[in-house]
Amino acid sequence: MTTTDGFVQGNYAPVHDEITVTDLPVIGSIPTELDGRLLRIGPNPVNGGNPRSHWFTGTGMAHGIRLRDGQADWYRNRFIVSDRVSAALDRPVTPGPRFHDNEGTANTNIIGLAGMTLALVEGGGPIVRLSDELDTIESTDLDGTFSGSFSAHPKRDPRTGELHVAAYHWTWQAIRHLVLDRAGHVIRSVDVPLDHSPMVHDIALTESSVVLFDFPCHFNLEAAVAGNQLPYQWVDDAPARIGVLPRHGAATEVRWYDIDPCFVFHPMNAFDHDDGRIQVDVVRHGSMFRTVTNGPSEGPATLDRWMIDPHTGTVTETRLDDRGQEFPRHDDRLVGAPYRYGYTTGFVGHEGPGYRHDLLNGTTEVHDFGPGCATQEMVFVPRHPTAPEDDGWVLSYIHNAERNAADVVILNASDFSGEPQAVIPLPQRVPFGFHGNWVPDSDPTAPDR
């Protein structure tokens, strides 16, 4: 087993200054329909990290840009004030519960839920509530409706407004399926038993079912005793499986389907076919933490399709795109439903193009952000709530190596490879992190708390 120092170098290295910049310059024009915040989060080790540090465990930092009336009102970045950040920066300890003796790091996703801005992490860390301006307020147990691990990847059902979660912890030999209502309260919890403790990053959703992932990356006690910050490692002889749990089913109703050994952080989407089959489109890694233990660094990940056939009990696996890519997204209004377009982040040397996959025609459109430029996860925002699937914009934070700083870029989804609608230069780097979302100022699906 080896480590790499690549996760503390270049644009993986942390930034140290929390800044607020107003009245940002704009190249092009920001659509007036965009009224909200483009948020991102990622690891940002408050003490700088070291070459052996696991990329996934660094203290978190949130970044955000506020768009309104065709203007970029502000950009700001703030540490998520975990106990480590509190001690390092001499700040008050963040109030609220801790689970499993976790010190409060949240660094993986940032969402809007029921009028709240929430920083998320998996594997035992608490949910951290932020202000609209990204200052840490508290850790939360969602009004006492849950305790224990949450997930970095809740999936919102656009039909019901419910949020679905697959949670895990090293002390559990189970995957926990949670359902939250629109008010952000847990209303269902089901533990699906296993004979090991897997790493479970994400979940997929269809109209009929919840799709669970059990891959051969398991908690390793020896690695934990040796001081590995994230002691999950590849197990060569363990199976890889997809579990299909009926939406309202008991744990005993889950049906498992074997697939070729692999690891998936992120599905793009899943949905039911009329004949009972379930389609799951994923970004597939051949293995994870098998040879490199402090971050994903085991060859390119590809865009693949799994077709689950409950009549035969088998899964057909198809390669859709063999280029290295990650962070799949699509139109969130179509979670769990048939869809046509998906977006991924490409990896080509030191550059990161954007890919727009037409899954109906089997074609891919590429956006080149320029020499030395690499996009982070892209987010699709529809022009209006009932706009067609390709009528809207694709927003992302770009690392611009020439400036050694970030740009926020807005693309027209229907002219993905064309000139950007707008480019907003930021005055500092936004380190390569994990996930982000568009949080509109007005969310008609969210009730008052």
C-alpha cells in the first residue's frame, strides 16, 4: 500500500484566507433568471495537511457566489468550524451534537434543505448548519429526528420532495436507509444488514426502489490501528453487489445482484423501465484504496450502465464512455426518471474539460475551458421550473492555472461547447474539492420551519 502527496499540491493545496469580495467583474452577461447562490465545499486542511494525509479527511471549507439581477453580488469562503478548526484558529466551539465521538468535520457536500444551508459528510460526522453567508452556526440532529451517520449524497425525489440517504459507519455491519420529509426531519430509518462494514458514498433512486451499493472496499481494523485516517481498503475476494430495496419495503425485501468487482462513488441517475428492468448509470472505478490509500488514484473512471433484470436475476454492464471522468450530474428535476443528458468532469493531463453526454443518441459534446483550466463538478440549472431538459445553464467553478485563481463559468446547456454565457473571475483559488449545488433564493418545495 502506498500514499501520494498529490492531494496537498497545486490546486489541491488549501487556501488560508477567508475573504468577502463584492461587486465582482463579469465577462459576458449573467442571466437574470439566476437568482441564488452557487455553493461548493471541499477539504481545506486548516494546518496545511501533509503528504500522507487522506484527501477525504481534511477540515472543510465552503465557497459561494451570490447571483442576482444579472450581477455577481459577492464571493465568500469560510472554514467549517469543526473542533480542529476551532482549536487551530482560536474560535468558539461550534454548538450542537456530535456522533460517534466525531469532531465535527463536514467537507463533502453542501445543500439547501427546508430553508437551511447544510454542510454534509459521511461515515459519522455531523450535519453542520451554515448561515446564508456560509458562517458556521451549529451542528444539528434535525430537531432530534436522527442520530448517527448521515451521508454526503442525499437524493431528493422531485415528485414527493423527500430526501433519501444511505448512511454507514465503521461500527455498523449494515447500510442505513433514511428518508427525510420536506421539513428536513427523518421519517423513516431501515438498517439493511451485512456481514461487513462497507464504504457507501452514494445512493440511487427510482420511482419504485432505492438502489444500494455494496462494493469490496471495507473497514480495515489493522489500518485503523496503524493510524490510517480513513481505514477503508480494497478486499480482493469480496463480491460487488447492487441492492434493490422497495421504496417502502423492509430490510428483508432487499434483493442483491452481483456485478464485476468495482467501486462507484457516484451514480448519474437511475430509473425503472416499463418491463421491470432498472437502469443505473454510474461512473465506475476498477478498484478503490487497493494500491493507494489516501485518495482515489487507481486509473481512470469510466461512464458505465448497469441494467438490472429482476426476471433473470442478472445485471448487464455496458461501457458508455471510456474517457477518464467523474462527478456526474444531470437535471435534478429528473432524479429517478428517464432522462437524456448528463454532465461529467473530464481529466486530460492537467486540464479538465466538461462533457455533456446525450444518452439517447450516444454522443458527447466537449467544452474546453482553455489552456491550464480544469472544471470542478458542473451543475445544471433550468431556465424556469417547467423548462425542457436542455433549456438552462451549466454552472461550475474553474481552476485557471494562468491566474492561479478560480473563475465561475456559466454555459448555455443547449450550446455546451460554445462560448460561455458569462465568466466571473474570482480573486483567489477554489481548491479541487468535492461537491456543490445551486441554491435558489426561492424554493417552492421547501416549507417554513
